[in-house]
Amino acid sequence: MVDASFKVLQSDTRKEVIHNLAKDLRRYYIFPEKADEASNSLVVKLANGEYDRYDDEDGFCNALTEELQNITQDKHLRVMFTSDHKETNDVTNSLEDLKTVANNYGFHKVERLGGNIGYINLKQFIDTKLAGETAIHAMNFIANTDALIFDLRENGGGYPSMVSLLSSYLFEEATYLNNFYNRSEDMYIQSWTQPYVPGKKYLDKPVYVLTSDYTFSAAEEFIYNLQNLKRATIVGEVTKGGAHPGEVRQLTKHFEVFIPTGRAINPITNTNWEGSGVEPDIKLSKEEAFDYAYKDALTYVKEKYKAQPEYQFLIDEIDEALGGL
């Protein structure tokens, strides 16, 4: 619950937020020209009194975010309010968020579906420093299935390290996934699959990824990489379109901003999905995506085993699952 003392936003607070926001944009945002344009716009609107009508935190944050995104067309860039007391200029690290534990590090469901189809419902790509063990267990659980469905329809993104770890199970050899340019350090950082993973790799078997218009950021990187490497079939809706990694910076004790400090550059396309989203291979509504992928996977597995009498139990399982679709 937000303390009542935060309900009325003071003029000095608005000025401090915008002053620090403009400063941080110019210093850290991936595109300096856009940073200058957005900063100048905010300062001019402040001077003209256009933010005076916002006396609540949420309305003020929404107004600033709308202005920033209209100018930059960057969906990552957003201003937020928190009732927690934080020191100005702190970099907020989501690794400190204990809610990720109760969220099982984003892995909401890992199971063997009828017909020996693996299914992973992943809602966030948590950094492997925290979630690596859970991810390893998930990939080992589905290792003996004959096809795999990643459900990212409710995944808002996360960390490239988890993208790399999960992808490492899908490729036999070290594979170049992505390249990131970081403005602050003026350097490029390559992302590769890992040559070794604990347990069995998931090779030479179909992989499907389900998407929606909510699917965002690191989830889009996972999809974009696999699609361009022709390692997965993407099923669902065009994704949200955010390819700029960054960090949360503290503007005041109670206001913070997520500033994209880098951009992804795919080694195959030499571009990314920023603004456009990832176009699925099979374009369907998010509600239709699972049934399509599951049916296609079942059909593949049935064809694989239909001439082997010892697998009749699996054929029966597949026919029952198909009958329910």
C-alpha cells in the first residue's frame, strides 16, 4: 500500500524527476540524438507548466513514459514510481527481487503432455545466477520427449544469460546467437550457446515456440535467434517489439526509469526486432497457437512410431490427445 504522503505530487518533485531523467537519458540512452530530443522536450514542457496538472505519481509517470515513447518509439523506455525508499542514482537490480523465488524463476509449468510432447510454460527469463539450476532441471525433465513446446505467450522478457542457457540445449555445437552493442562501454558483446550443459541436449527433434503480442524483450531474442537459425517453428502472434537491453536507474527516492543502454544485432540478419516485433512462421491468434503446435507435434511423433508395434501404447496416447483437440 502506498503511503498517503505520496498522494499529492509536489512541484519540486516533478522538477527533480525531469531534471534527473533528462540527465540520465543524455548519458546512458542507446541513441544520443533521440536522448537529446526527448530531454529537450521534457524540459520545455516542464517550463511551460504542462506537467502541473499531474498531482499523482501514476499519472505523472504515464505522461512522461508516453512522451518518451512517442519520441523514441522505444517500448522499453519507461518511468515508474515505487513506494520503497531508494537512493538516487542507484542501479536497481532485479536479482534482489525475492518474488522471483515464489514465481519459480519464471518456470510456471514443465510437463510431459500426452503423446510424449514436452511443454515448458516460461513467463520470465530470470538471470542464470538465480535461475540456472531450475532451468537445467526443466530441460532435463523434458529430455526424453519427442517434440518440445516453449510457451512464451505471457513472457515479458528478462536476461540474455537465460536465453543462452536454454538455447544451449538445442544445438550440438557452440552457436553464435546474437551481438549486443553497449553505449556506456562502447563495446560489442557476443552471445553464444554453451558447449557443455548438464544433462542431455535436445537435438534433432522439433521445437515450437508460442507467442503473443505481449511477448517481449529477451523472450523475443530467444524466438528471433531460433527462427533465424531454423531451429524452431514460431506459432502465434507478432510479438511486442523490444530489442534494447538496459537497466533501471533511480531518479529520486521514489521515481525510477528503465533506460535502454544497448541494442541487439543479429549475426544473420544484421538487424533486430525493435519496433516491428518477431513475425511468427505460423500466424494465429494466441488462443489458437497451442492447439496448432500440439497437433503438429503429435502428428510428427505418430509418423515417427507408426511402423513400430512396440510403440502402440504411444500411438494410442497420441490418438486420444488428437481427439481432444
